[in-house]
Amino acid sequence: MSISLEQVSKHYDGAAAISDVSADIADGEFFVLLGPSGSGKSTLLRAIAGLTTIDRGRIVLHGRDVTHVSAREREVGIVFQNYALFKHMSVADNIEFALRARGVRAAERRRRREELLELVALPGLGERLPAELSGGQQQRVAVARALAHEPRVLLLDEPFGALDARIREDLRRAIRQIQRTVGITAILVTHDQEEAFTMADRIGVMDRGRLQETDEPRVLYSRPRTRFVATFLGAANVLLGRHEQEGVRIGHSLFEPSPFGRPSRGAEATVVIRPEDLALGQGEAVVGAEPLGRGKVEGLEFVGVLERVRLSVAASTALASAQHPDAKQFLLEASRSAREAELAPLQTGQNVSIGVKRVHVLPTPIGSLRMLAASSERIEQLAASPVIRELAARMHVRPVGRVVDGDAPIDVLGGLPVVEIERDQGLAAPMRLLEIGAHQVLGIADSRRPIDRLLIYVQPTRSAREAALGAAATLLRHLAVDATLLVPAHQRRSLGGSSYRDLLDLRHSALRGYGVDVRTESFDGLLAEAIRNRAHGERATLLLLGVTSNASARGLLEELGPALALDPPAAALIVRGTSVSGAEGASIPYVRQPAAASAFR
Ligand code: ADP
Ligand code: MG
């Protein structure tokens, strides 16, 4: 491995610039860090270069722990966006700079400089001053300068930022070629999606200091695991479908096989459909696609290679907007090739059949946030609590509310129900919702403080573990918190039972399966004590309990006892093992259309 990052964190003035970033980058790989501005890309790059210290974690370059090694001794070359070259020095002197500093003899410097000018396709320009070169040429010189001392890692921070489109494209190709020729491991930082796609072997997508997902460009585009990556990389319709016994229902079609083991019936499925995966027909059905429903053309936009079509669609229990879960009508974006548009022209206002060629189900168990309270004021209070506000903003969902009245039956199957935890009542209110069929419930005791820590306890079964990790992954990606997983010391020691071994593997499987990192802490004695000791202090804690069944949940709450009732953590999320889980997002090219579905057409 060329570069290994282990739980690297860095704070500025108490705010996390990077949080628990772990990644492995192979020898000779071209790795791109992609993310919006302020997401921590440059901080991470500077940390790797040794230009900034880190608070926690380890940085290993070629097997050597360099966490506390100076920049000079790390054998990295770095290219920045603007801080390009020493203006008053010739190109030759710029390139030789690092060699001179390392005491390399003049003859050797000259040889190396000529070689590098050749490599970056600027032979014979050594005597020029930077001002006498174009921007693209200056960046080539900057690359040559970064490579002069033969580093083993090349780091590039938005090196194309200041250049115009045409030159940028040339330089991208040139840099990729140089990197291949030299065989050096490279990390490029950019906020430009196209740049990332065209250059990367693999992309790591950053948001809010976290590495959200890492994979090959095609995989990230077609099978993202998170809403953020799905919508950051290109256009996406994010919809709510429904898990049913036989598969995932989206609009009028049932998609099989179910991507997630044994999903609970009625659980919400968060579904991503790319505009190009929708198909439109003027008749009753769309040939070659599964039926989604009908819609009305609201807008058409011809952009040369394709036509964008905006459609309004009526929501149903198996087809709703993930952004506005309770909207009666919502918009879908479709695109067609220019050729298709020419063969079957559409008009604004026209009604069409909508078919779908491919759907992708995200592994998150949290599709929508549903406040349940006795009055609309209470609902608003819940929705205004920092944890809900932050989740809603980061997930791009509007929280929805329902006034519930005593014991009247309510449909709590879909989404994440949110209730108030009253002092003295402990987790009784969330428990009640589990009893009537919810697979997960978020209780909020303190609706003023933002959450800054996630404390996780999981009953030792696989189903509880998977459900808890799925929920934890979603929370961690959207809240600025660290996560600690509590493991009883006796479980750590008794390696006999396989479920205990599973528990020990929790951190590993969280990282592998869900791409998020959690810390583990073991405790002796009572669980209630362990939680209380950690959950009550300066920091507002969200307690995440993964339970196997309602019966085991009742047992656990009894064990946690009155202590938790009198002094509850700021929030508690209980997830039950039978809920939807699955590490990988599942992509379902259209499969079978069951007989029942045709009744809807
Ligand atoms: P990116 O490169 O993705 O745009 P940065 O790594 O530059 O993001 O910044 C990440 C966060 O850290 C931002 O909130 C930024 O304001 C903060 N930050 C970066 N450098 C410093 C610094 N030297 N002092 C204080 N805050 C900083
Ligand atoms: Mg930056």
C-alpha cells in the first residue's frame, strides 16, 4: 500500500475539518478527492504532505508511519492551484529548487531538469521567467518542480482551478500521462465532478470532513450508497418506494429480487433513478421499461445531445418524493437522446406514461423523518430540534409531522418516526411505537442542544448489528459527531460464541460494509452505568440501541432501568433487527413485472 490513512482527524478552533478519515491508496494509483468547497480536501492533503499536524490518527506512507515526520522527509511532491512558481526565478531554477535545497550537484541538477522539461513537454524553456509562460505551461513547470526530488507520492490541490476550460483539458491529460510514465502514486483534489471522472482510478467523495464513499467512478455513479453521493455526482431523482415481502415496490412495478435479505414489509426504500433511466411513452405503456405511473410534461429543455423533460407525478404509498415525503405531487427529471426526442416529440402539458429501466436502492434505513406528537406545536418543536434540523438539511428532506391522538392506530411503518422522550418515562414512548410495528424510532429528550456524540450499544445478534450499523452509518454521514461502540468486556473475552466474535468484528464490518468508522470501547460492570458515565456530561449524546426483537428491547430497557428514565440522554434511537439492512446499495435493472402490477396500468 502506498498511502494508508487511519482515522485521521483535524480540528480548527474546536470545529472538525476532517473526521476519522480512513483510506488505503495503492501503489501507482491516481486517487481523486472530490467534494464541495470547505469539505476538508485541502486539509487532508496538507496532512498527508506534513504541512499541517493532525489531532488523531495515523498516516502511513509506503509502510512507514510518518504521522510525526516533517514534510521534507515524507518524500512527497505537491502542486497547488495558485501558489505556483517563484516569480523572479527562471523555470530552470524553479525546477532545481528542491534539488539545490537537498545539496544535489550542479551537473546532476541540470540532467534532471532537462529530463523533467522533456517529461512535461516544455523542452528548451528553462531560461524563461514564469511570467513569460501561459498558465497551463506554468502548471506544467509546477509539476516538474514537484517531481524533481523524485518523491514517491504526488499531491495536487486543484491544480487546474485558474485555467480556462480548453487548457484545463489538455493539462489533465498531460498530468495523467506524466503520472503513468513516472508510475507515481497521486492524489488530486478537486470540486469538479467531470475532472474527477475523467482522471481518477478511484474517487473518494468528501463532505463535511468525512470521506463519504470511495470507489471507482462508474460504481459511484451507478451504485452510490448515500444520498449525498447520488445527488452530488450528476442528476438523480431520489424517491421513496416500499419494501414488500416480494421485493421493492416503486410506483406500479415490483422489482425483484429484494436487494436486502428479508426486509420488513412496509419499510420505506430510498430509491435513486437517474434521468436517463426513465423512459417516456405516449401510449398506455412504455416498451422496454417497467411501468412507474403516469405524469404530465411540465417543461422541456433541448441541450444538444439530449432533451431534458420535467414531469409532474402524483405521489402514492409506493412512489413519493424523498425530498418532500408528504407532497401530493412531485417532479421527476427524465432525459432522452436527441434522436428519441426527434422521433417522438413531446409537448408541455401532455400526459405520458413513465417507465423505468433501472433503479438503485440505497442501503440507508432512514428515508424520511416523521414527527409524531400530540399537537402541531409539539411537532414543530420536534422538527426544530438541532438533530432533526441537521439531519433534514444534510439529507435534503423536509421533516413531516402527524398529530397523534392517544392510542388511535397510526401507520408508523415507513420512515423514521420521531417522538418526544419525557422525563421519568425513559424510553417508554419509543418502545410503544416499536410495539405497534415501527422498526426504528428516534426519541428526543433535549430539543435544544445539538448532538455531538453517538453512543452505540448492540445486542449480540447479527440482525441487531446490521440494523444498528445501517442506522449509524446514515447518522454519521449527516451529523457532525463521533461514534463510540460500547462492547461489554466479557463479550470481548469470550471468543467462543460466533455472535460475540461478530461483535468484535463490528468496527471492521462497519468500515467494510458501510464505509464508516466507529471506535470501540469496552466496559466492565453494568451497561446502565457505562451509558450513564458516557452519555451525561458536557456533550449531548444520541444513544443508538440495536435490538433483536421487541421482547429483547423490553428486556434491555428494563436493564437500563430508572437511571435512564430520570436522566435520559439527549436523544435515543432504537432500531430493531428485522428492519431493512444491507451493506451494499442494490442496483436493480428492471426485472420481472408480476401479474398484479399490470392491474394498475
Ligand atoms: P476544501 O479544500 O475542501 O475546500 P478545507 O480543507 O480548505 O476544505 O477546509 C475545511 C474546513 O476547515 C473549512 O471549514 C475551513 O474553513 C477550515 N479550515 C481550513 N484551514 C483552516 C485554518 N488554517 N484555520 C482555520 N480553519 C481552517
Ligand atoms: Mg481546498
